[in-house]
Amino acid sequence: MVKSIRDNPKKGRGRPATGKEPMVGVRMSKDFQKEIRAWASEQDDKPALATAIRRLVEIGLKAKGK
């Protein structure tokens, strides 16, 4: 038996969500980015710039709590 049109669920419109947290943009000089990339290159897993920035912020926040 053929399903009626009403039995076919409609797909959502637009691009699916990629993350739950809001994106935060930051402007920084090329020299500052270069320093962050240099720090990242010294890490064992060689994180990408965004990951390196998050880690450095976490390190700074932990140091502040001491």
C-alpha cells in the first residue's frame, strides 16, 4: 500500500547545528598569533590555533585561581 503524503515527515530547513556553545570571535595581531602558534608547536599534539587559544585561556584562568 502506498503511503499518503501526510505520512512522509518533512526535513528541517537550513544547515544543521554544528555546536551548542556560542562562537566567540577575537581580533589579534599577526605577531600575537605567531606567539600562540610557536607555543602550540612546542606541544606534543601540535594543536590548531583555536585549540591552542582555548588551552592558554584555561592555563591563565587556573593560574589566576592560585
